[in-house]
Amino acid sequence: MAAVRIPKDRMYHKFRLYGFLKNLRFFDPFIVLFFREMGLSFLEIGALFSIREIATNLLEVPTGVVADAFGRRKAMLASFSSYILSFLIFYAAPGFWTYALAMVLFAFGETFRSGTHKAMILEYLRLKGIEHLKVHYYGHTRAGSQLGSALAALVAAGLVFYSGSYRIVFLASVIPYILGLFLFLTYPKELDGEIVRVTGAWREKFAERIRLTGRGFISMFRDPHTLKGLLHSAAFDGVFKATKDYLQPILKSQALALPLLLSLSPDERTALLVGILYFFLHLGTSFASQNAGRLQERMRSLPAAVNSTYLLGMGLLLLAGLGAQFRIYSLAIACFVGLYLLQNLRRPMMVGYLADVIPQRMMASGLSVESQLKTIALAGLAPLVGFLADAVGVGYALAIVAAGAQFLWIFLRVTSPGKVEAVQGGVGG
């Protein structure tokens, strides 16, 4: 089989740089440990994640409409500005309710970003006439994101080790996001996509945009391939996001159990282990993302790849939970590593599948609907996992959620896609 050639022009490197900067979130490897340091229970941590997701859910469609109607570049600028404000509050103002405010600001950033940048990439591929490379291309750009996560893990570990606190990682995260603002100013105007021009005042334009976009949403939900694809993606990613950070307390338990570096404090040992493991973890996920297209080609079909990775991922989470519960921390950590790798192999495939079932004219809004469904799943799952973790332990909590997700696969198995026809008079018509 001939190797696929990806055109590595200036925009290819800008897309990868965006992902690299976006994933320099130095707090990611320590977010649960940070909240625990601040005295929060697992239920309160889950509640904060739920607040973030509910806010994201409420804002997802309106901000997706703004991105399609008034320009994707401006949406990305608004996104990164909101992230920066959120990071500053996390650093400067401890407390559950101030963290809740920071989560809402973070949600603004997520809603302006989610779906928008993917749509910009897909628009670029369309303009270049290389839409058939979407899985390979998105895998390459996502690999840049994971390289950023790998570097962030090492930098964050050093910051925590020398400062003795997890708070500093939020202040450090401001720097790459400021650089991201300057990057978006260099994106070409044509990536804003096709914008509907309607007459009248601004409010009338916005109302008309919502009406036209709403017709497209209805058409997507009427198609069984599209609906099942959106729900399938939301279920897997919702479970992954609700559980992935519980790797951190498992790593802390492993760090304290190892008879190594006993001259260091428990927090210093934890910082070293978390930083090193997350570094290699994200190097692995970067490699996985870049090779997602190759794996897809070895599967008999894209739906088969999506279905099999769903089942495998939930199986790994189930084993991780049992390993944590019975203090076989090495098994739990290995299964979490496998789950992270699988997620980054799977995500480009899922984007490719959705690109086959969502009309190109509705791509930004369609991917925003997918993100909205994920937030609904995560908003319910995050406090549930937190409650279960407080009540029966982290291990059983993970195992229960994984078993439930495996059962749902019976109803969420996707089949060969059928392209949704654009509604008459719809977006860009």
C-alpha cells in the first residue's frame, strides 16, 4: 500500500502550532490533585466539571452560530481570551464558587473553539481539493497537540516540584494562550467559511442565522447515520473525559507505594512520577494520532474501526478500575495509558466518520452539536463518578461507569454512513 503524502505547507504547520499551543495546559496532569490540595471532595470536583459542561452546553449552539455567521477567526480570538481570564482566576482566587466562575469562563473558551477550528481545517482541505485526506491530515495536526501535552507535563512537573504547590501551573498556562492569539491573526480570511448575508439590522441577521442553522440541525437529526454517529461519539468521549483525570490519584498512590526517592516529600515524588508518565503518555498519543489514518486503512471500514475502538476502550477502563480497587496500580496505570492511546487513534477516525455524514455547509455547527452532546454526557457523568468515588472508591467508580458504557454500545453501534442532503435554503444556500 502506497504511503499517503500530506502537503506540509505553511497552513499545515500553523494548524500543528495551534494544537501545540492549545495543549500547553500545564494544569492538565494535576487538575484533580490541585482541587484535592484545595480541600475539595471528589463530588465537589465532579460538580465543578459539571458546571463547566452545563455552561458549555448552554453556550454551544449560539457560539457555533456566531462562528459560522461572523467568522471563525474572531471566534478563536474570543475563545483564547476567555481561557486566559479563567486561568488567572484559578491562580489568584481559591474557593469553590470562584472556581465555578472560572469554569464558566473556561466554558466560553470551549464553546467558541469546539468545532470551529476543526471546521477551519476541513474548509482548508476543501479549498485545496484534498478532502479525502481528512483522517490522515487531522491525525497529523492532532499529533502536534499531543506533543504540546507531552512538553506541558514535564514543565508542569518542574513547576510543581520547585514551587511546592499546584497553583503555579495556571499562571504558566497564560503564556502559550497569549501566543495563540497572535497566531490566529495570521490565519487567512477564506478559512472563515461561507457566510450567509441577510438584510436588516444585526439582531435580525442573528435571528435569521439561527433559523437557517436550526433547519440544518433538524435535517441532521432526521438521518439515522448522523444521529447515531453523534450519540456514539458523545458517549465515548463523555466517559473518557469524565474518568481520565482519575489517573492522577492512582499515580499518587503508586508514587507513595514505591520504595524510591524516599528523601523527597510525597508531593515531590508525585510530581516527578506524574510529569514523567504524562510526558511519555502524550508522546505515545502523538504517535497514535499521526498514524490513525494507517490504522483506519487496515480496518475493513471506518464504521468497523469506530465500533471496535469503542468496545476496546471501555474494556480498558473497566480493567483500570478493578486494578485501582484491588491496589494493582501497575495494571490500572497500564490500562489508562492504553485508553489514552486508543482515544487519540480513535478521534481522527470519528471526525472522519462525522465528516461523511454531516453536510460540508453545516460542518462547524454540526461538530458543535457533537460537542454539545458530549457536554450533556459529561455534565451528568462527572458528579456521578465523583459521588461513586467518595462512596465506594475510585476503582469501583471507574468500573461501574465502564460497564454501563459497554451496555450502551448495543444501541450506539454505527453503520456505513450516508451523506445528509443539505436542506433547501440552508446555510450557504
